Amino acid sequence: MITSVRSAMLAGFSLLKPSIGSENRQKRPCRVVFFLVFSGLASVSHAQTVFFNDGPDADQSLPFSQAVRVNDLLFVSGQVGTDQSGALVDGGIGPESHQVMRNIRDIIHRRGLQMSDVVKCTVFLADVAQWGDFNKVYTSYFSRPYPARSALGANGLALGAALEVECIAAYPPTSK
């Protein structure tokens, strides 16, 4: 695969040379697209991907991985406020928010990361009016500078949860 991608890339470079004659000018945009597509494939072919579905709160029967590492990024699937038995904790937005954040913390700790390594979170709230209550809990798990974040209202979260949070964490550079 690598040899064929490199060959296609080299061919793409030769296709970018200026051409003489109008018949070649008409084909050039198509050739440039071809080159760009194969250039992207070359970088994707080098991605190292590892899927994780472990820990006490992982459910092997669900149709998604709990976390996926791609190179130096860890993508954590959306977490709701379930305990180790898989039951949604009682008490509403406050207890659920703490449980969600503990679940995320536990997942990234198993991968050798800290909450300070989280760079992006997406928050889904069943009731956007509870945003302030969630924010109080959320900020107790992070310190400045906070991760980038998006939030939106959602109707019908899994298990009737008040919220769901997914995160992306970055592995720190290794010193050599």
C-alpha cells in the first residue's frame, strides 16, 4: 500500500507541471484532485489506531468503543451518569454530572492521561436551563486553561439521563 501511495503521489507531482496545449489544461483540475486525494491517503495510512473497551463500567455488548486512540489523541465516547453496575445514579443533574465526570476521569486515567490532558468536550443537556448546575460541577474537574467546549440541548438521552459528555484528550509529547 505504501509503495502504491508513494507512486501515486509522485505521479501527481508530475501531473502538476505546466502543460503545453489546451487539451492538457482541461484535464489538470481532475489530476490535482487525484493528487490531493492520494496525498491524504498517505497520511491516513500511517495513523495508529487502538480501540478500548475495558474497565469496570465498560459494556462489551454496546455497539461502540468506550475510547479510541488515534496517534496522540484519545476520543472518549459520550458518558452518562451511570455507576459501575450500569444504573443511572439518582438525584438529577448534580449527582449525574459528578458521575459523568468521574467516568471520563477513570477512562482517561486507564489510558495514562490526566484531566489536564483533555482538550475538547461536547456536552448534551436534556434541559439547557440546568446549564449553570452542570457548569459548577464541570469546573471542579478542570482548571484554567479549560478545554474547548461545545454544548447543546438534546431530547431523549440514553437511559433518560440529564446529560451526556464526550471528550478528546491529547497525549503529551514524549521527551527523548
